[in-house]
Amino acid sequence: MKTDSIRRAVRFMGLVLPLTWAPRAVMAQGTATCSSYGVGVTTATVNQLLASAVVSAGELMAQDQAGDVAVPGLVTAQNVFAIANGGGDDGSDAVSSATLGAVNILNGLITADGVVAMATSTVGDANAQGSSLAHLVVNGVDVDDNPAPNTRMDLDGVGYVVFNEQIRTSTGITVNMIHVVLQEKVLGVTRTTGHIRIGSASAKVS
Amino acid sequence: MSRLKALAGVSATAVIALVGWSCEANRTALAPSGGGPLFHFQQFECTPLKMTGGGRIDYPPGTRDQNPPASHEYETFGAHVIASGQVDENGRCLADKGALEWVDHRPEMEVDGHPLNLHATEVTFAERATDATCSDGAVHWGGKLRVQNTGQENLDFEVWDCDNGEPGRDDGFAISVPEIGYAVQCWEPDYNTPAEPTCYLTGGNRQFHPTH
């Protein structure tokens, strides 16, 4: 009886435990995609991405920079960089970032001295660590430089803004450090007319 | 029959264990326990490897914590390297390919009002560090780069790259470009780095990929 138990234990170890010891590279096989951009503007008349880096499945890295940029009447930004990193053919990791210097949105309605958007995704984890805003001012008033994820503020006559917007999915995360939603009211009905996104980074692993 | 099953099970276990063992870093016990000389990134082997990812470092001081954002004391980067374990006639471990994009946002490093931007033009060597306490893998690699701001190019650079588990908070990275006197390296006397001279990432991730 005791011998049978030992035999069963040995068989269990021999057949089951090896399955848990598969090499990490095999377990981590997946598809990684990521992208980032410094400034994204979408309205009825403007559709622009400035400094945009995109890494598709199987690719390793992309980068772009736009120096100082302006979308007249909507955004100016300095020193815009976007970097995206995938895992290559065994896509188990993705990291993307967008960085900007001084930013001015809607003729000074929102300003910041520096923006970092960073998205990281690995198998089983996604985060926005490394993201930050510096000297954030809204309508002339200093705002917390470290807003909680998805902090929303109304902008009278304009729409609203979401700071540190984090959109999570089952495969990763997208972070938009400043997302202005442009709205107008027609016959009592509010409708969205555009978006301004500053510092956007996305990373996905599936 | 039951003996055969048991034997097969044990054999399979032994084979898998051997494969797992063969993929483990060949570490030697050189890491000091504290207070002694630092020995990371001193011993290397030429082996197939890949390191990918990117991140942010808040240097100085290069600890786990972010500096106040308004200080702009941080660096961001993307970098990868791939090697197949080839060795040149001088015994140097060759890299198959790689890339580095490095942006130093510190005001004191600005060139004509723009962040210092380094861009690798060639990655020539990559060697796995066998003495670094980076749980998943450590690589010393480098090549040539260009300073995008000034056009200076053909400058030697080297990086120290540490994957110290997931999701990346304990990972480390360091860079040196001797010809222009530029370095982001963390040498902590109390051994408070992932593996000196690397600095902690405050965002992002380094990912070591076993390739065999």
C-alpha cells in the first residue's frame, strides 16, 4: 500500500510537475503592440498626430520626434518625442512613451511645463508608471501635478478635460495625460465636436 | 507497466529540469554582501540573448522614486539588443542588431533649448553579465551613436542593462558616452541599485528573453 502511494506520487511528479516548469520563453509567447504620440487633435477640420511611433506585432522599436509643434488655435508644444518598444517575435512585453516640454492648449486655457506618458504591458500586468505632469495650470489656477487616474474637470463653454486618463483592457493600457473633449450645445443637446490628446501612450500584450 | 510509467515520469522530470537548468544564468557568487567592493558587470559570457523595452530614469539620484516633475530631472529611452553568441577574432561578443533612443530632459543637459537626444547608429557588441544580481538577466552592450542635437557621430557608447523581475520597478539601466563625458550611472555605496552601475527605472520595463 505504501509502495503504491509512493509510485503514485512519483507518477504525479513526473507527469504534472514538468508542465509547471516550462521555460519562461515558451510561457511568455504572445503578441505585443504599442504606440505613442505627443499631440493628437481631431475636430471637424483637423486630424493630426504629431510625433507618432507605432510598433506592430513582431516589431521591436519605433521612434519619432517633432521638435516644437503648433496646431493653430488649439495646441502648441515643445520638444515632442515618442518612443515605442515591442518584444519582437516573442512579444511578451511592450513599453511606449511620449514626452513633451511646455504645452499650451486652447490659447492658455490649460498649460503644463512638462508631460510624460508611459505605458507598460507584460504578461499579466499593465501600468502607467513613469507618467507625470509638471506645473499644470487650468484657467490660471494651479492644479495638482499628480492627478489621480481619470481626473475630470469641466471647462465652461469648451467641454471637459480628463487628466491622467487610463483606459485598461484585458491586454494592456492606454494613458492620455491630458485629454480635452470639445463639446457644443445645440438646441439643448450636448454633442462632442473634437478631441485634443496630449501625451498618449499605449501598450498591449496578448 | 507501472514501473515503466514511473520511470517515464522521472525521466521527463529530469529532462525538463535539465532544460530549465541550462537556461538559468551561470552566476558566480561575486556579489558583495554590503560594504565591500562592487563586482557587478565584471564577468561575461557570449551567449544568444535578447533584451527589449524602454523606460524612465530619474537621475540623479537614480533611485526608485520619481523626482518632482517640475524639476525635469529625468531621462526616457527605448532600447533593444539581439545577439546570437558569436565571437570575433578578439574574443568580443558580437551583437546581431540593436537600437537605442535616449532623451535626457534635464535642463542642464539641454542643447539650444532642446533635450539631449542620443541615437544609436550601430550596435556592435553584447555580452551577458553572469555576476549581476538581476533575476532574469543582465547584458552589457554598446556600439556607436550620434548626438542628434549637434550631429556629432561615431561616438562609442555602452549600456548596462538589468532585468530584475516583473513588472519592471526593480529593473535597471545605465549609459556612458565617454568621448563627450556623458554618463547616467548609479554607484551607490550602500549597494542600493539593481546592479551597479545601473539606475532604477521609475517607469517602463526591461525584458530579458532567453533565446535558446
